[in-house]
Amino acid sequence: MKRRSLFFLSVIIVFVLFMGITYSYFLYWRAQIDVKLPGSSQVAETRLGPVEYALHGDGSNTILLLHGTPGPHTHLNVDVLTDAGYSVLIVARPGYLRTPIETGRLPEEQADAYRALLDDLNIDNVFVLGISGGGPSALQFALRHQDRTKSLIMYGAVSKAIEFASPRLADRITNTEFGLWIANNWVISRTDDPDNKKIAEYYLNTIFPISAVESGLQNDLRNMENLPDYPIDKISVPILVLHGTEDRVVLFSHGHFVATNAPDATLVRLEGASHDGLITDFDKNMELVIRHLQEHH
């Protein structure tokens, strides 16, 4: 009996030491994260507040990329777009990274901040690409600033109110940062599925440290829960909607809502695709976007 007790005590000690070392490495890893957009990002002091942005490519036509929730770094390789001859302007939406939440809490305010950024950068008009949680402010940009919008692309994007189950995604993420880090690293090291590995790597590079994204995440979820039905029929610019038919995060009905209410909208059903497909199939889906852009230069 004594020998068994000593064995269990030894196991506990080893486990505690292992977790202590693992947690220390996690803290070291997190401290090395460069909390800004990838590439040569800058913060523009616009008339409506600071906006962090990164401009990729040197094409004469610019795509304004509005990231999802909670993915400010985007870490989606936009080479497929820049190689096609487009510039890609990525912004950190308010509450993410170095764009303070005070720059714009509501989608309407965020859309106005994007316009102020375009003014500062001397960019006349843009193709707007709203991804997932970037959908509401993308819609508002197209509604409020149609003179600056060549076309709108809604990519698995939120367009209606979402009723979240309890506990909310934000609560699960912010209360388990260490556990989430372990889980993603486990997937990366153990899975043979390239899609699962890509998703895990994406989230490792997107939501850490939580402190850099938490206010934007919480604000996004509040907005999504209370999102009114936007007057989609008032958007006169061309709209391309790409949405996965098996999306269980942002339901296919969101894409259908935009496509059936806008006067000039094309719906592309991504058959069998889940929300993760926005990441794993990004390059393939952006080829569809490029064809749309080429028609609306």
C-alpha cells in the first residue's frame, strides 16, 4: 500500500513539473508574439481615430479586406490576390491589435473609419471583401459609401443577428487561453490531416495573446446578437456572395439573405463547405473572387 502511494505521489510530482515547464514555455512563446498585422503594418491617425493597416501589393485596384472574428492577423496568404494584380489593404478592425475600440464600436462607425483611412491613403475606391465577422461593417461600408465601393464580396460573412449559445465563444476562449494553446499545438503535432493542421496554425497565429483581441471580440459578439436587418435592397453596387452550404457558425441563410435582397447580387454556393473552409479553401475561393473583380474594374 505504501509503495502504491509513493508511485501515485511520484506521478503527481512529475505531472506538476511537466505542466509547470509547459506553462513557462507558453508564457515565453506568447511574449514573442508581434502584436500587429503581418507585414509592414502602420497606424494611421485618421480624423475618426487610429486605424492599424497593412497594404500588400502594388496594383492600381485595391481590395479592402475586413477580417473575421476573432482573426485580426488574418494570416491568410493574400498572394493569390496580389499575384493577380491587386493591392490588398488589410485593416485591424476596432478593438483588435492597435486599432482601439473607440475608433468605432458599431458597424456604421467602423465603416466611416475605413473611409477616413482611404482618405488618408489617397485611395479613391475599393473592392470590399468582408470575411465572417467582418460582414456587418462591410455591408455598412457599401450602404454608407457607395461612391467609394466598386463591388462588395461577402465571404462566409455575417449579415443578420446571431443567437449565441451559452457560454459564448468569447467566454470559452478568454477563460482557457493556456488550454486552447495546448489543444492547437496537439493538433499541429499529431494530425495527419493538412486541413486540421492549417486551422490549428491559423488560430495559433490569430487569437494570441487574447488581450490583443478581446475587446474587439466581445464587441463583435454584442453587435452580432443585436444586428438589425440592414436595407440590403439599397445597395446598388455589384455583390458577390460566397457561402458554405454546411456552415454551422455563420449559417448559409446569411448569404442567402444578402443574395435575395440586393438588386445586383450573385450567390456562389460552396457545396458541402463548413466555416473552416474559409481558411482551408481560401486560395481556391479567391480565384472565384478574382473573376468577379475582373468583371467590375
